[in-house]
Amino acid sequence: MTENTRRDASADPTDLGDLIPEWLDWKATAVALGVSVNKVRQLIREHHLAAAVPREGAGQQVPAELIMDGQIVKGVPGLLTLLHDGMYDDREILAWLFTPDDSLPGRPIDALRENRGSEVKRRAQAMAL
């Protein structure tokens, strides 16, 4: 992700709402994971989940595709921690995860959900440096 991409990803609160089709509020996230809302807050704080405001006037929400079969998608927590350590914020990370990349192919989140996370992790490591 270039510096310009990083700026663009966080500039407009509607960008993520257009990029990510389905969002869960913290209560719905808690239900999907079978945990309490307090646990969801903790998961976000500890970078196991990412949350952002998808559109103006909405509260912080979690992209539904970060959860699969009642669990956080394999590889997401490590990826979030790595990119946070590289000084990316949740908005930037979510924009990258949900932006199509022809060289993968598809979106990084799709690769993680399909257990094709090796290349996604390699790219995240390069970005975080």
C-alpha cells in the first residue's frame, strides 16, 4: 500500500461502506462469535478483530466477512497485529483486506477465508516494514 493509498483509504468514511458489503454492530458480532459484547471490545482492542465506521452517522462496526463458522477467520488476528505494528490503523487495514487484487486473485480477505493466506501474510509483512 503506497502512502497515497493509505491516505485515500482513511479520507472518506463512505469508502469502507462501499467497499465492504456487510457489517455487524458489536452486539451482532458478539452473537456471531458466541461471546459477550465486552469480549468483542477486547478482541478489537487487542487487534484480533478490526472495526471502523462504515458510513457517516453509523457507529463502529465489524465487517461480517472477518467471521466464519462462529470464529474469527484464520490468519486475521496475526495479520491485524502485524499491520498495526507497522503503523496502519483499522480503516487502512480493512481497505487493503477488502480491495480486489488481480495478482492474488481476489481480495486478501477472500484468500484468508479460502485458506490461501500465505501470500497475504507475505504481502502484509512487506507492507509493515
